[in-house]
Amino acid sequence: MSPPGTGSRVVSVGGRHIELTNLGKVLFRESGITKAELIGYYDRIAPVMLPLIKGRPITMHRFPGGAGEGGFFQKRAASYFPEWVNRARIGIREGIGTGERAATKFMEQITCENRATLVYLANLACIPHVWLSRVDKIDYPDRMVFDLDPASGPPEDPSGFESVRYGALMLREVLTGAGMESFVMTTGSRGLHVTVPLRRDADFSETRDFASAVAGVIAGLAPDYFTSEFARGERGGRLFIDTYRNAFAQTAVAPYAVRALPGAPVAAPVDWEEVKDRRRRLTARKYTIRNIFERLDRRGDPWKAMAGKSFSVKSAVTRLKAGNML
């Protein structure tokens, strides 16, 4: 796709024709980033981003008025979406939802299988949020996510992010003891996501129970700094280790997605060495659509190593129990 102009035009992406509209509209006022620049970013990041989101139902967080104008969530595939945008018919279940529960209704959601779909979503000013399972085995997640997000203070506050950094490193250590390799990503908002690729031998209920137990271990090791208490009134200013995304139909922001925040920050996979850096150069919003490619050119995609790796929740439970940690 050639760089889009400032009006509206039809482009060809992978043999698909897409009408791009309002290309000159400024979506990020503080930095002057236009819709054209946002679309150009997604077109360029597609080879890196697509392998990390293919096959997963997507919830669209759309901001047609721009980053500062509020947005809305859209789960269902709209009737006006092009026929070449892939749909997945998903049974939505009562409660948490596992393979043992009967579907109460069906919903058609999209999956992003190609560059054209990613560009089409960018034209909708959409932040893609992806399921932790894939449509071919929807009840069995192949990712487990721990969300570390400071509860208070400005996002640029280094002391707040320091607790996130510390918590992520503790999580990595406990997960390593459970025989699991973990990967880390800035959220582009306030904190970090620590992610483990899974073997799909445990359903969402088992996976969330395990993730919650791990969060409890961290809270037990450093009770003055971390908590696994969901109720805000019980947190006492401590960092909440959120494991509630590990449930059926819950989502996490997609790797390399652009957040609707000043400067167009990116949810950026990073190396653990960057998290370890005590000079505090890493922040939740360090990478944006204007500097992420410099990082990729210099260090590559740290989540590329996730391909082909998977770890068993059942085996991890056994290992932590053997070490008297559960």
C-alpha cells in the first residue's frame, strides 16, 4: 500500500480494495498524528503483529472522534464489514464459560488474518483487543496474562512504575520455578502485561485458578507491595496483580496496538533486560508509533521467540506444589 494522502481514497492491500476515509483527521491532538499516519503504522507493523493475533476473536475499541473524545466497544461483526474480513461464530456461555457448559447464544466476531483486515480496522480508528484463546479450541487458552497496573498516581510517575517493574520480575521468577517461560509487554497505558504461552491442556477455569494462585504467591512474598485482592478497599495502596483476564471471552490489548492516549503509545513487547534496567528508562508509554520501528530495527521483536513454545498449567501446578509454594 502506498502512503495514504490526506483526503479519502481507495487502496489495494493484498488484493483487497479498501476505502480509506477522513485521512487528514487529527486523531491525537497533542502530537498532530492523523488518521493517515495511524493507518500507515498498522500497514507497516502488520508482518510483526499479525502472527501474534491471528485466529483470535477480536473486540474492537473504536475512537471515531479521536483519542480524546471517548470511544465505544464493538464485539459483533457489523453487516457492512467486507466479506473478506474473517468471521468466527462463537458460543457465549453462562458465567466464566468452559467446554462443559451449554452455549446460551452465539455471536459472530471477527479475527484478523491478514494485512488488509488490519488496515481496515485502522480506518475504523480501532484498538484491537484479543481473546486469550483461538477459535479452533476456544475453551482452552493458549495464553495466560498477568496485568500489573498501578492503581493511582500519574502514568509518568517513576515510583508507580517501579512497583510494576519489581512485580513483573517477581512473577517471572515464580513462573520460571513452575517450569514456564514468560514474556513481557508494556501496555501503552500505565503498566506491564506478563504473558505465558500455554499448551492448551487446561480450560479457562483451571487457568484462572492457577494464575490467581500465582498472584497469591507474589502477594505472600511481598505483602507490603502487592495484593491479589480484587476489592479496591482491601488493597491499601498496594499494586494489584490482576488475573481476571484469564476467563472465557475476556480480552487483553493486542501486541503492537496503538492506545488512544496522548502521543499514540504502543502496547510494545520488550526484553526482560529492559525491565531489569535500574536506570528507569522503561515506562509504560515509552514506545509510540513514531519510535517503535527504531526499536524493532535495533533489537527485533522479543515475542517472536514465543512461536512454538507452550507450557502446561497442570505440570506447573504440580511443580509449585512440590516446592511448597501452593
